[in-house]
Amino acid sequence: PPQLSVAVGAVNAHGGDGERRTALIEQIAADTGSDVATVEASFEAQRAERMAEREAAKTAHLDGLVTEGTLTQEQRDALEAKFAELRTEKEALKDQDLSREDIRAAMEEARDDLEAWAEAEGIDLDDIKPERGEKSGRKGHRHHGFDAEHDDDGESLEVDDVEES
């Protein structure tokens, strides 16, 4: 139903941790006369669509950096592999029962590791960020997976992001 799509879009834009998200999904289901599974499926479909869009934007951006000579093809490929590694690490954090402080420390360590890795690979993370205004992220920020504060699917490497799922 149209009202379900609007509600799911609004909640997805709001974000939130697991408990708030669950409560919002339950409230949307009650308000729209839908079952919780239908609302949850809508959330997941929108999340998958956003991830696919970010992946396409990231691929196009990396290809452009190779074309313009900012990155070599080898550096581009190494970045993609590193982003996949970061995504795996982020997913592993979501499955652990960690405190906010532990998650924050893990995210800071991941950012530091990415910066050190990029420097060792001869990649200047500032040189590969999309320009402001490029559509590569969410909420008007430069979320893109090309810097030390964001992972490879365009999501911020923040505590709430790990707790969200």
C-alpha cells in the first residue's frame, strides 16, 4: 500500500538502533493494517535497493578515477577488495554483543587501519573522495566508502550503524 511505502521510507531515512527500528516497524504495521513481516520485507527491499545504487555509484566513481589517472587499475582493485574486507568486519561486529564503547573502539581501529593501508598502497584517501554534491551517499553527506570514516557500502562506520541491524 502507498501509505506503507511512505512510512517505510520515512523510518529508513530516520535510521535508528535495533530496538527503535523494531518498535517503529511494529507501529507502522499496526497503523497501516499490515503484518510485521510485510513491513520488514519493505525495509529490506529498500535497503537492498540503496546498497545497489551505492555500489553502482562507487564503481562508476572508481572507474572515473582510473580513467583520469588518479588511481591505477591495481589500486582500484585493491580498494574494492579492502572495502569487501571492511564490510565483512562490520557485519561480524553486528553479530557480537558489544557495548557502544567497544563498537566505537572497533570502528576507530578500522578507520586507522584503512588510513594506514591506503598510505602503504600509495592511495591518498582525500584524492579519491567524490566531490560534494555527487550522489554517493545518504542524508546529504559525503558517505561513499572512499574515506576512513565510511565503509564500502556507503555507510558510516559509526556505532549506531553496527547496532542498527
